[in-house]
Amino acid sequence: MGQEVRPPLPDCLLIYPTTPPYALERDETLTTMQNLSFVLEKTGVVKFEDRPVPKLASDYDVLVNVKFTGICGSDVHYWQHGAIGSFIVKAPMVLGHESSGIITAVGDKVSTVKVGDRVAMEPGIPCRRCIRCKDGKYNLCVDMRFAATPPIDGTLAKYYTLPEDFCYKLPESVSLEEGALMEPLAVGVHITRQANIQPGQSVVVFGSGPVGLLCCAVAKAYGANKIVAVDINKERLDFAKSYAATDIVVSQRESAADSAARIIKDCDLGHGADVAIDASGAEPCIQAGIHVLRTGGTYVQAGMGKSDITFPIGAMGAKELNVKGSFRYSSGDYRTSVDLVTSGRVSVKELISNKVKFLDAETAFNDVKAAKGIKVLIEGVEDSA
Amino acid sequence: MIMKTDEQDSNPSFVLRAIKDVAFEDRAVPKLRDEHDVRIHIAQTGICGSDVHYWQRGRIGDFILNSPIVLGHESSGTVVEVGSAVKNVKVGQRVAVEPGVPCRFCGYCRSGQYNLCNDTIFAATPPWDGTLSKYYIVASDYTYPIPDHMNMEEGALVEPVAVAVQITKVADLRANQTVVVFGCGPIGVLCQAVAKAYGASRVIGVDAVQSRLDFASSFGADDVFLPPKPESGVDPIEHAERVAALLKEKFNLGEGPDVVLECTGAEPCIQTGVFVTKKGGTYVQAGMGKEVVAFPITTACIRALNIKGSIRYTTGCYPAAVDLVASGKIDVKRLITNRFKFEEAEQAFELVKAGKQDVFKVVIEGVQ
């Protein structure tokens, strides 16, 4: 409210009016745009674009006015490389998938949320009909439609549609900013579920980015009594120590076996840790993760780096380790995340390093690319002058 | 694409109008509700105790008959119409029909327990129509193609096999375990057969009727047991403990079987079942009888038993059931003792109701 100075519109701003004449107008204000979106046009090129407000696909869908969106490494990766594995950006795609917002419209059969509700948005819609979906593992659905995974548009727009059961109402005590952190927190919840962390266990987490940090926080909430954060960056480790880790270890140039031995010794891990989580994707960490476990321990691969690496399979076999992957989140993870934050057992506010306006989205992407801060949030499209 | 375009086509149906009041009605040919639906021309339908129960009593638990419903839910048929998004079946394909389609949105559905969905549309569970019509509409992912060498009667029997598969899934049955199954009716003998197919080392069937035990012996059970009747004046719990001890001794079960599947719902069997399960073993309640029974709960506690309920089926049960029948591991044809034409449906129900010993599984042919 009041006399806010509006930033000048960036040169890349393109506006497509919905009524003739269809000439480009460079002086339009935000108020006439229906659904301003932040689009990855092709590798390396992002732009702002007005798109039609999405229609509700079914009576069970809702329309959300997106308020905050966090940026993930995958968003940056598509921007810089145009692909992750077999997912290739072949046409312009809206970025972003870690969002919260306010419901502005609901389909006729919606019964669990209403207009005005503040929600965390789960951005991946499964088919609900395949074997994986019906078996409770909808994150593995072969027909998954995931925001900002090509060709599905993401949430960095004014509006986004979702089925009602993929919106999670936030209690009054939880802010919309925290709501945008529910997505990475759900990733952390899913990883710890895969790891089957039990009270009293010891956990080593490789990588102190947002996911690694959240794994530490969830492990702590679940009663792990020793949580070791490992990273190359001392600043991130100091933060991890103040946040949720009980011990921190700085990675050094040494063999994976030596690294593991050092972690075990410095952190009093006895015969080895019960659980190792890799949230870095880095080959040396993966190797050290196998070596740092006790016999019968559990290893979970969450981080994504090189697709193929040299893996200590001998140690894995001889120590009878449980080795699992973890991908996104499935049934119950978002609900658990909201509960963890609501009850105060996990705090996510500390991870928010910066908030930028929607029109400054590209600078936020640059910051994440340069590994500045922990979590940068992009505010939703502003309504009016 | 539709196989039959005859405008005169109708949909004769066998309807439960009110308690003990059934009739044939000619209803409209049902339409596909969305692009994922298929229309099935029903070929064969088996009768289940629940169908008879709704007919005679009008309710099971919270499901109450308030308006007419078509009966039947254990069916097979031929696909005659498919929605535009259907990929798993084609017109002309012969399928087994899974009669309960959940909402797909609730927590149960999303976590892999769709048998617990509160909004399941289940054939012949009020208020939903069943499969004893010429045609039935169902979501395509709840139909399972059957191979050419499986006939339609076997296709209809896939449903109770799927129930047995779910029971063994709930029991977490592992190879080389010992299993005692109370009840040698269709579900009991199918549980015995599934347990055998899944590598149980020893399967023992228990029943009060000798002819049923004889059949079970020839079907899936390694051994069978006829419990002695209690002497007059004996406390039923004491008697159950004695029977359990007898069972363990007679079949060298040591401290007891690893797994007990209770497929009768009869109170004495439930009690005996708890007493016979070995320490740390698993007891699964599948049979439905009295809603409240005297239960040996301290025994269950001290012996650290895992006690679970089993209802209907979940993901993977139908494909497993089709495979068990198609591969010849379970010969369901042997369960069918009586066959009726569609017009004779009421007689079929009367026969099941009469509960004669020589009547096992009764099937009703679809409308031709």
C-alpha cells in the first residue's frame, strides 16, 4: 500500500494481449496482464510472458494464486542445460515447482478446501490408475505430470491449477513463505522414510544444501541422536550445526575409505553409522557413504550428480547394506511436512535467505546458480499498482 | 467403438428390490461415464455369501439396503465398448472384473490401501448396482484380460481367488511357513491353495463338515482336521484351548503354526485360532460371523501375536489371481457344483441359501 516505486519493466518483457489488435505493447502495466509467467524459452534464455489463466481441468480441481516459489537445483539445471536425463526442454516452459498460494476458485465437487484457503502446493499429479499409483507409490507413476519437468508448465506464474488433494491447507501459524518450503521438506521427509530412521540412530548426511539440511532436521525430529553433516563448504556446515546437526565434518581430499574412517572416529560412530544419506550427488560422497555405515546399515541416494559412478559394491555386499533410491515424495509426505512445521518439531524459516519480487526472478536464479544463500523465494505476481 | 449397435438392445437385470424381494427388470443399456470406462457384456457370475445376506437381511454392518440394487459381484465378461483413453483392453477381449472401484483421491487410495476407501463404488453393496445384468460399466483398470485357455466360469472365480490372495498378503505369508486355515468353504479352500502355491511347507484345513474336509484334502490342504464337539457343560474357552492343543499335537506343529487364517467367522474357531497360533505368529481374520465375540486377548498379548483383519483386495491381487488360475496352480473349475441360466437366478440364490453340504460354488450365466 502507499506510494510504492514500481521498478521499470525489463526489456525482455513481452505482453500478448488477448483481444485484437495483437500488437506488442511495451508500456502496459501489470494490472492488465492475466497470468504473468516466468518462462524458459530455451536453454539459457528466460523471459516474462502473459499466458491465459488456466482452466480447471475437472470438478475436483482448484485455482491457486501463487504467492511464493522457491528455486530448486533442477530449475537452474533446465535453465542452464535444457535437460535432465531424458527430460528435454523442447518448447518454452514455465519454471518453478516449490510453491504456496491462496485458493481463488474451486471446482464443483471440491470439498476439502475452499476459496481463500492458504495452501502448500504439491506440484506433481499422478495418473491414479497405474499399478504404482494404486500401490501407494505415486511418485513412481509412469505418467506423472510434474510442474517444470518438460513438457509440463511450472508454478512461476500468477495462477496454477491443481487437484484439491494436492493442496495442503496451512494453519494460521504457518506463513506462506514457510508454505513454499513444504516441497523440499517433503523431499526430506520422503528420504528419511526410505531410510527408515528410528529413534536413537546415528545418521550421516552428505551435502548441506537445502535438502541435506532438511534431512538433518527431520532426522532430529524423528529422534536420531547423532546427526553428522558433511560438506566441502565450512559456512554451510556452521549453519548446519546451528540448525539441526549434532556434528559437522569438512570434506577433504582423501580416499573415500579414509574419509569414512575419519568421520567415524571424529564423531564417535562406533562400528559405523546406522544410516547414510547422500544429498550431494558427488561421487566421493557416495563412496564415503557406503564406507561410513556399520554392517546392516541403510544407504539412501537422494542427490543427483553424475549418472554413472564408481561404486564400492564389494563393501555394500559384504556389509549387507540396504541401498535405496529416493525420488520426490509420495502419500503422506506433504501432510507430515505441514504437521512437522506446525508443531514446531521442524523449523524452516531459517533456510529462507532472501525474497525477491516476481520481476526479479532471473536475478534469483543467478543467485542460486552461484550457490548464494540457502533458499531464495520469488514472490508471486503483484496484483495492482 | 461399440460392438452392438442394435437399438432394441436392453439390459435385463436381476434386482433386489427389498429384503427377500427379487425380480427381473429390464433396464436401459448403461452408458460410459468417462473416457476411462468400459462396458462389459457379463458372461458368468458366482454367488457370494454377502449377496445372499443382503437378500435375506438387507444389511451388512453400515451398508443398508435403502433402494433396489442389482445383485452379483463375482463376474467375468467380454468388453463391448471402450472409452477413448482406454489402453489396457480392447473390444472383444475377455476379462475378469474387479467389482470395487475406489475414489483414487483419498489418503487410503493414495497410500496403496484402496480397499479401505470410504467412497468405493462396489458392485452389489448398497447403494451400488451389481453385475447380474446383461451389461456392466467399470473403469478399465479394474478389468483384467484372461488368456484364451481360461473359460468364463474360471474368469468369474478370479474374484474369490483374489480375496484369498489378499488374505495371504495381509498374513505376510513366506515360503516354508506352516499354516492352519479355519473353514473349508470356497474362501477357506482357496486360501489353502494359495498358501500352497506360495510355498507354505504345511497347510492344514479345519472344518466341522467331513465332506468339506474331504474336498479340501483333494484341493490344497496337506492335512485336514475335524474338531471334536464340546461335551455339555464345558466352558467354550477351555474347549477351544483343548482343540488347539489337539491340533498342534496331531500334526506336529510344535508351538503352533506360523500363520492362522480364520475363514469362518465362527466364535469357537476364532478362539481356537488364537490359542493355536505360535508365539510371534500371525492371525488373520477373514471370515465374518457374529460381530462381537469373546476373544482370548491376554493370550494374544502374552504370545505377541500379530492380529490383522483382511477385507476384499488391493493392488496386484487380481493379476496374481488370474495368474494362479491361468498357470493351472489353482483349479477353480472344481469349486463349481451348480450352474444356472440367467432366468433361473432366483433359484440359484435359493440353492445357496439352503446351505446344503453338496453345494459349493454356484454360478449364473449372463444374458445371452
